[in-house]
Amino acid sequence: MDFTLGEELEAVQDLARRIFTDHATQTRIKAAEQSATGFDETLWTALADAGLLGVALPEDAGGAGLGVGGLAVLLEEQGRAVAPAPIWPTVVAALTIAEHGTPAQREILPALADGTERLTIALEEFASPDPAEPRCTAVRDGDGWFLTGTKAVVPTPFGADRVLVAARSADGGPGLYLLDASASGVLWERTQTTTHDTAGHLTLDAAQAEPLGTATLADALAEARTGGAGARTGGVDALATALRLARVSLAATQVGVAEGALRHAADYLTGREQFGRPLATFQAVQHQLADCYIEIDALRVCLWHAISLITAAESGESAESVEDAESAVLVAKWWSDEGGLNVVHRVQHLHGGIGVDVDYPVHRHFLWGKQISGTLGGASFDLDLLGAVLREAVS
């Protein structure tokens, strides 16, 4: 397969690389890590002004309409620079709203594209290892929905306007709910992740939220009778979309993280000498670098294979693309967990003692690679999910 980027995606890549190169300096990254929000707000504004926050969103929502491919290119460049900005949680939430939200809910999308509002997404929990099976509950009371439970390590929530929360209702099953980040019954506990992101544990005590699209079969039938836009999808589909996009986003970021780490290793080993020779000329070192290159190439192939199937499924080219995309996304996520961690670990080793110096930039690639490898379950969990998908496909 030919996964060469087209002209539009190449333009996104070039623009994103310039912005991240200009803004993601070591001084700026360190300052962002120590800030109240945990990310570089000046960088965030620059991305918004350049139209990159909306690159994946539909044109009628104020975006460029480049979909998941545009998001992946942007995230690869972010990962290469290990730039502190909450791109994937914001854009994944926005794309999910674009596909599954009601017309009223979609009205917030232009503000997300231009950076005047920010979203995050709460998928993981302490109690449930599977983000598709949340234990956070959604209870309907009259015309309102109320969430109760705990969500773990919500990415970069401080300063966000809303949160898209995965929760389960008694009659509708798992779904997504749009929550005001500062609503009554919402309690945030600051926590810091491996990447130094200022994340938050979210405790909900009957916090009022609105279901994304339709949350129950009864709602779907009612909207279908009246021709409502939300009738085209249910809560389970919305959560599946969010998880699919999140896994692809993490895999794309990991490709960039691994590439950036390998570039640091190449520069360091070319300039460092031992016994009168550059370290890069030693056979054992070359073997390690070759293994990193192969792993990164495999990461990229799996990522863009998944993206091609997602794009085909969205365009209706093939009915089989939807099922194939699910397994391809899990393969890409597994490679990002396993192969990505292998790369940053080897690179750390190849740098010797300087690799653990927090004033030297390569350590952040290891931290990011480690964080990504455990997000949404990790390699072993991804293999379990992949096995279940394949077993169902052949049964």
C-alpha cells in the first residue's frame, strides 16, 4: 500500500513542524510543565491561529475537513517535539461530537476549532480496566441526566470548559455525556502523569450532564419519528468512535515520539567518540539503531493502514471496512505500546548516563513513550481486545 501523504497533509505537516520547532524549546516545555494548566497556552493559541486545531473537523464546523489523517499528521509532529499541548483529547472529543452530537451540541465546534473553548475527555477509571465498559453511572431524573462515579487521570482538564464523560445508564448501556467542567457535583483532584501533564481525577456526585446524541433506545425511536439528527446513532456507537479515535491518536503521537527519540540518538552518537571513533560506527550501536528504525517503520505502516480503513468506512466504500478498521486500530495501538516503548527504551540506553539527565531533552521522549504505552490499557490489554475481535470475526 502507498501511504504517501498528499499535498494537503504535507502542507499540514510542514506548518505544524514549523510551529512546534519555534515554540517547543526546552525552556518553554519546562515552564509549561510547571504551570497551573500543565501545557503551553501560547503554543495552543499559535496552533489555533494557524487553523491546526480544526484541521480534522468538518468544514461546516469551522475546520479544514481533513479528518483523522489530518489529526494523525498533527500529532506525529507534536510527538516529535514532545510539545505540551492537549491536542488529542480536545480533537478526539470534538470529532466525536461532530459525528454523533445533536445540532445544538455541534454548535460548540467552531469555538473548539478557533481555540476559544477547550474540551477534554474522561475515558479511564480505577475500577474498570476496559474503557468501553464504564462503571460511572448515568441516571435519568425527569428531563435531566446525572452522573455519579470516578474517572481516572483525565488529560489536561484544568482550564477546559467541558468534559466528554464515558458512563453507563441502566437502560441505554455505555455512552458519552457532555459535562460542564465546573458544574455542581464535580470535584477535581490534581495529579501529575509520567509526561508531567497536569491531569485530574474526576469525582462526580449527581453532576448534571447531557447525553451525546441519543442515550437510550427510547430516545432514538422518538427522534427517528420526528426526523431528529440524533436518531442516526446511539451512545454505544459514540463511545466506540471516541475510543477508536483515541487509540489512533495515541499511536500517531507515539510515532512522532519514537522518531524524535531516534533523531536525538543519531545526533548524539555521531558526535560522541570513543577510542577515536564516533559511537555511531560501532556495530552493536548500529544494530540497536537499526532495530529502532524497523520498529518505527512498522508503527507507521500499522497506523496508516488503520487510518485508511477508517476513512474507507466513513466514506461508505466498503461494508467490511468498519470491522476491519476495529482490528487495524487495535494492531496500531498495540505496536505503539510495544514497539514505541522498545524504541524509547533503546534510545535511553544508547545515551548512557546523560539519558537520565532531566536537563537533556531525550528523557522526555522516554517519559512520553512510557505514558502512551499504558494509556487505555496497554499492550497486553490491546492483545486481549484484538483476540476477541478476531474470534468474533471468524465465528
